[in-house]
Amino acid sequence: MMRPIFVAILSCTLTVLASSLFAATYDHEVTANKVTFSWKLDGDVMHAKMSAKTKGWVAVGFNPIEKMKGANFILGFVKNGKAEITDHYGKSAVAHAADTKNDGSEDVTLVGGSEEKGITTIEFTLPINSSDANDSVLTADGDTVVLLAYAMRDSFKARHKGDPGMVTVNLATGAVK
Ligand code: HEM
């Protein structure tokens, strides 16, 4: 029979091992409008995570021209334990639609999602340059405008709560302007 002290040490070791194995590794993080966006560039791909205190969707948008217009949006939510994600573009200052509705493609890959203690977290990967005309090319160096928004419902038609946050970052270094 295993001694309690040995069991305790073993269980602590396994917990530490598990958390280091499963902890996502992102290099940079910004928070605006109560949404936290973490990311890491890996060659042609961005690994990203967005999270906010909501049971509805969380979203990030890149490089708008005016308000929502021209931005490349990724929205995700978790409903009944199942994560959903979608790739949209800003078709006007006040409207967006799926890239697939504009001769484009769904270029985001869902990695996982959770809704725990009222916090929705979505992880995904995105190509730096998807070749879809609806998606702005993400430049590693230089300025990237990042929009951060969340809504209170699990519907990609639900509008965001309040005005989204906007930050200008350097994706390679994580520097915030
Ligand atoms: C179904 C989803 C969405 C709906 C219905 C929606 C609707 C709108 C509307 C009607 C406005 C105009 C508000 C005004 O000018 O007073 C607006 C503004 C805006 N939206 Fe959205 N939006 C959605 C998703 C998003 C997402 C996902 C983002 C970013 C991640 C975003 C970013 C913005 C920004 C930056 C503005 C400009 C706010 C300002 O006036 O400064 N929107 N949205």
C-alpha cells in the first residue's frame, strides 16, 4: 500500500506537470474593454486566445478602416459546452458578415473553448496571410490595430456590449502604442 506522504508528493508532481503541459504558451497579451487577447506568432501562423467575463461571444478584430469597416473579425462562443468560431469581415462601419458570404473562406481554426465561472475563453489559430481578400494581412512588425469586443448572448447576431476596445500593437514584440 502507498504511504499517504508518497501519494501527496506524487499528486503534487502530477498537478504541476499537468499544468505546465497544458498551459497555453502565448508571448504577448493586451486587455481592453474587459477582453483579454493573448497571442504568439509562429512562422506563418498566429496562435491566439481571447477571454472575457461573459456567457456570450468574445471577439477580436484586426485593422479596421473605419469603426468595423474593413476589419478582419474572429468571433467565438461556447454553447452547451461546445465552442463555435467564425471568420467575419467588416462590410461597413456598422455591420459585418461571414467571409464566406463575400466569396471568401473560413480561415480560422478552433483550438478549444471553455465557459467557466462566467468567463468565456476561446483559443484559435489564424494564418498571418490567409489569401482571402476579406482578411487583412497581419504584419509582424509595424502597427496592427486590435479591436476587442464581447456580447452577452451566444449568437453571432448579438451586438457587443458597449463600445469595443481598440489598441495598437506590434504583433512581433507585443509593444503597445
Ligand atoms: C453581431 C455583431 C455586431 C454587431 C451587431 C455590431 C454592431 C455595431 C453597430 C451598430 C455599431 C455602430 C455604433 C455607433 O456608431 O454608435 C458598431 C460599432 C463598432 N463595432 Fe460593432 N458590431 C458587432 C460586432 C463587432 C465586433 C466583433 C467588433 C470587434 C471585435 C466590433 C467593433 C466595433 C467598433 C470598433 C465600433 C465603433 C465604436 C465607436 O463608435 O467608436 N463590432 N457595431
